[in-house]
Amino acid sequence: MHAEILAAKHLIPGSPVCGQAYFVTDNHPLHLFEFMRPLIEGLGYKMPSSTFPYRPVIAFLRLWQFLHFRIGLPAPLFSPHEVRKLAISHCASSAEAERDFGYQPIASPDDAMEPLLDPLSGTISRGSGPPGAQVATPSIGRPSRYG
């Protein structure tokens, strides 16, 4: 929202902002599971500890998906595309937004996550198990180059 307001203030004829799309980030690149760690652990769950090699998982899911469409097997839980989104880290730069309309993050990732955890911890059911139960989502992919 902060970036949208800054960009809107710079929407004047001849501005470099006009007609452009921008990535806005907190300039703190993290692998998806490391980004989610404070939320998952803040809600009392443990981070998944199992990892699976990316290529065999993709090959297996492609075969399963083929068989699903060809002979009617049940659909796989994850498509190859979804696993790819989990396994491969992507980074975006806010450099153009900084240059064109002065964007700077207004909160660190830790500062932004903290107010999110307070209301969630009181309203989201922690499942049927005790606090500290294992999250059912496996960590699939390559080792992160950021963490």
C-alpha cells in the first residue's frame, strides 16, 4: 500500500512512473520456507524437516499428472508447476521503484510479522494436536542460496 501511494503521488505527465509496473520488496531475500518460519513457529508448529530432491519429485508428478489425464487416476496433490514455485527461489529488486518514486520499506520483515502473529494466534485453530505439532507441508526443493 505504501508503494502504491508513493507511485500515485508521482503520476504526473512525463513522469517515469506512468505506464510502468514495479516490483516492491522489503529488500530482504528469503526462501519461501524461511519467510514462513516466523509465522509457522509463532503459531506453535514446528517447521518441516523432511526434504525431497526436486528432479525426481517433478518427474514423478509429471507421470502422475499424465496418468490422471490419460486413464483417470486421482489428481496429484500438487502439480509440477506448484512444486516448482515452492522449490525455486526468485528474487525481485525494488531498485527501479527506489529510483523513480523514492520507495523504501517502512518495516523490517520481523517488525511486519509480529503484529500479524498476535491476532492469528488467538483465532486460528492449532489443529487437534498439542502445540508443537508438526506442520503437514513438506519442504520440497533445492537448498536455498539465501539461508
